[in-house]
Amino acid sequence: MPVTDQIRFFKPLRALWLGVFCTLILAFTPTSATAVTVSGLYSVEVPVSGSGQAALAQGYADGLARVFVRISGTREVLALDGVDALLANAESSLLSYQILRGASGESRLSMAFGAVGVNRALASVNAPVWGANRPLTLAWVAVEDRGVRTLVTGAGEDQANAAETGVWSAAFARAAQERGLPVALPP
């Protein structure tokens, strides 16, 4: 069989195998993302300088600003026209609050805002509103420190890297909570 005839014979066979391979890959690829219901989206804690009316009003505004970012999914929401007026009137969206005192004397304001009021406020300035069902994000994160690479993991860390990766895991957990994003790290 001449070489040109062999090429003509194997070319369709190669295309067939490529088609079968692509079909198998698509068949075993998940078609839907896993949604997770995130709780506590409208609750927040912020530091305050005291329990006076001015300090509380500033705490309410700071807390509502954090909730706006969490619900809209972007910090750019704080730059929209009309948001400053909404933050100045943050107490009207407040459901409950509590002043917490730390061991070293620092004060924190724990607040819960009403979902309907916050969503209406965001809609009034044409900001996006994310629901409580959000896609679970799996993050594979490697950190390099002085030439040593470490995989940041969730639970089940080995003792040698537990302290270093624990700091990074905690940082990712705080950042995810601030944005209201469910993030999973590999075990």
C-alpha cells in the first residue's frame, strides 16, 4: 500500500477517535455548578470608637456599606450616585444591633440589616443584587515563601505546614465571608 493511501486511510480514523474522545470528555463533564445557600449575608460586625450617637451612626454606615458590597458583589456599588444618602440613613434598614466589648477594651458593633430594605435600597440606585444561592468555588492556591511552595489547604492539614497554611486558610475564609462567597480549599 503506497504511503499516500495509508495517510488517506488513517486520516478519517484519527478524526473518528478524536470525535469519540471529545464526546467522552463532554459526557463526563458536569453541566451545572453546585449552588450553596449562604447565610448571614445581612449580618456584620464593625469596630466602633464608643457607644455615643455619632459613633453608632458611623458604625451603622460602615456596616451597611459592607453589606452592600456583599449583596451586590462589587465594591463599585459604594461609588454609585445615591449610595451616600442611603448610608447616612443606615439606621432605617437596621433590624437589631449589639455593642460587644473585647477583653482589651475595644468595642465592636454587631448588626443585622433587613433583607428587603437592603435589596430595595440597592435597587433604588440600580445596583446588582445577588441572591443567597451562590456557586461554590473550589480554590487551589499555592504560596511560595523563600523558595518553598506550599498548597493552602482546608481541614486535615499536615503538622509541618499547618501553621503557615492555617494563616492563609484563615485569610481566604475572612475574604470569602466579607464578599459572601462560599469557597472550599482542598483537604
